[in-house]
Amino acid sequence: MIMAKANQILDKQSVPSVIAHAVAMTWFIAAVMFIMSSCQRKPVMAHAGYLHLPASGWLRTSPLTFVPEYDDSTATYDLSIAVRHDNSYAYRNLSLTVDIINADSVLCRKTVDMTLADEYGNWNGGGFGSLYQNVVSLECDLGPADACSVVVWQTMAGCDTLYGVTDVGIFAYPSTKN
């Protein structure tokens, strides 16, 4: 009896219209989802990139200077510091001082202590072959005018020349406080 009623409702002439309606609804929903996803604010990022250090080592008196380029002048940013090193790096940690400089002067100075290896000497972070990379995020909530340049110093105690660090990079991402 139920089958007979279903057959009456969905006779041969109404099946194509039901299918056409379902296809149309599917396309409509897909179009709405596409439009809504394209209206979302795209993530902004500033990129200052990596600076390569010489094989002769990173001198305590030789800071690295980065000039970020921002995608959105109205956004605020947090900074990340990325460090690449090889197996010749002789320490478990890396001490850095980061100066964030605006057009007038040093806006902010941060001390960063990166742990590059565990207590057993196993390198932390990602790596390929004999190169390893570690990243530390600094919550800064800075606008582009607040960070015209970023200066990074190696500040390892008792180490005037640091060997084994191959590259240092600075990246800015949308602030988590927004």
C-alpha cells in the first residue's frame, strides 16, 4: 500500500522534475558557499624573509636587520623568528635579542631563548638532512608603522662568534588579539 502511494506521487513524468530540482538546489547551495567563502577576509602577512649567515660564524657585534613588507597597513601583526642550524651547532639553546624599531627609535626589545635540542642532544624542530629549523612566535600586536625594521642580535653568553646557525628569518602574521 505504501509502495502504491509512492508510485502515485512519483509517476514517470514527475521524476525528471524532482531530479532537475535537486540538481538546481545543489548548484544553488554550492554557489552560495563559494560566494560566502570568497567574501571572508584573507589572511594578511608580512614577509621579511631569511638572511644567510656566513660559514665564518655570526659575530655578537653583527646584528641582522630585516625590513618587513606588509600586505595590509590597517592590520596588526605578531612576529615569528625562524632559525636554521646544522649539526655543527654546539649548544642546546640559542639566546637572541630582538629590537623592533619604528621610524623614531627602538619601540620594543625582546629577549628570546630558543631551545634547539632536548636534554639528550636530539634536535627540536623540523629538519631535512643535517639542517634543522625552529620557530618562536612573539606576541607583539604591532601595526606596520610600529615595526619599520627588526634587528636580531645573537646574545649567547661567552660566545663572540657563533657557529652552526645558517639562516635567521623574520615573519609577521595577523595578530592573535584581533
